[in-house]
Amino acid sequence: MDRFHAIQVFVKVADRGGFAAAARDLAMSPPAVTRAVAMLEDRLGTRLFVRTTRSVRLTESGERFLHDGRQILLDLEEAEEAAIGSHAAPRGELRITAPALFGRMFVTPILGEFLDRYPMVGAQTLYVDRVVNLMDEGLDVAIRIGDLPDSSTVAVRTGTVRRVAFASPEYLRRHGQPQYPDELAGHQLIQPLAFGASRDWEFQENGSRLSIPVDARVAMNTNDAVIELALGGWGISRLLSYQVAPYLADGRLQVVLSGFETPPVPVNVLHQEGRMVSAKIRSFVDFMVERLRVDPALK
């Protein structure tokens, strides 16, 4: 077995967290996967995994080699793409990450269109409300909402979203509409607990920030649940505008305190820098950017 294939097997075992799962993905027998990793460990002179009857986890050396192994495989893929030519049809598996609700609402339908257009491409998604490292998790493309730190990724801006406070018309009829942020203290509030949510709600007046402490009777760990409770007329909450865009459009929810909103935050599509970008990544990023830039929910 060649070294490149052994590295591919090692990375798959690390990604799947076990030899049997990696064997299924690679269409290999579990003993063959075990032999490939053992060969790599013998060549490197170090253990890459700690194996028990219940789990498989990376050693410290394995953690370091995983990063290098991913880069080796990426370099090989880039070299193959260069040999085939820049106009080759996209092929291979795409790995994409996005915030959970954004992934369901925006990425999934665009991905379906892309896969219909390019039948030689497969895809795997990781929709989570946390920031993940593309290299560490073997991902190709990420959609990020918010300001970006300096990094080795290429970012293409596709639009913006706002932080909006909202409630159902029924709730506002029964309890009245707040005219100023500090009036929220007299309302039933729903606090989101998803990644990036703050305990205080930030607003802005005449260019100055207003931080309103929130004493919410209900705190919910998924944005879907927050929206569902607000739709039922229970109280006021605050999320990103895209998350409630369909319900604002059909009138089931209504924005409150719009005159006090903070500046919009950017939406970016990211991919790793490299000497060249594979046809699958280049084509998918272009396709995604084109679709997102015309979506009215991201204006």
C-alpha cells in the first residue's frame, strides 16, 4: 500500500472516529484499514491512535500529523487538478459547513441545484452553530456570518443580515409595542442560547451603543424553538434577520424597535487558500455566491 493511500486511510479514521466506520466509507475491510494505519505508524516511528475496546482517539503525534496529512492530500488534489486542466468538469466530494438554520434555509437548496448540474460531485455538510476550522475538520467551503479575523482563507462577501427584535402581531396587540429598548423590561422575553448569542441585547441610538440586560423567563438552545414560541404569540425575541425572514414576509412576525438596530453584519463564503483551487470548489463557490447575492433576505 502506497504512502498517500495510507495517509488517506489515517485521515478517514480520524474523521470518522473509528476503524470500522472508515472501512465502510473507503470500501475496505477493517483489517486492511488497521494494516494501513499500522504501516504508517511503523514508518513514522510513533503511535497515531490510542485504541481501546470502546473508542479510538488521536495521540498528540496523531493530532499534529492529521494537520500535515490533510495538507498532503490537498496538495495532491491540487496537482491532479492542474494536470487535468482548469476547465475540467467538477468532480469529487465537497465538504461544506454553515450555521445550522442558514444551512437548512439557504445552502441546502443551492447545493441541490449544484449537484443536479454536476453529477460527478458528491457532498457532505456540517451544519453547526459554532465556528469550525476548515483545515482541522477537512472542510472545503464555509459560510460565515459576522466580521472575520485575518486568516489563510479566501472570503467572498455575499450580503448582510441584521439583528432584529420581533414578536407576533397577536402578542403586540395584547401587550403593546415597545417604543424604546428599555421598555423591554416590561415584556415577556425569549432568550436565544445558540452560539454567538449574548445575554444582553445590543441596540444603537444616534451612533451610540445601548446594551439592554435581558431578564428572560424562557431561554432556548435552538433558534427554531425560539421562532416557534414567538409565532405562538408568547413574547419578544431577537435573532438575525435571515432566520425570521419568511415569517416577516408573510406577516406572522413583526419587527419591533427597528429604529434602534445595530449595523448589519456581513455574510461571507470562505475557502482555503492554495496555489490553485480545485474545479469542484471553484465552481461551487461561484455558484453559491451568485445565488446568495440575489437573495432578498441577505440585503
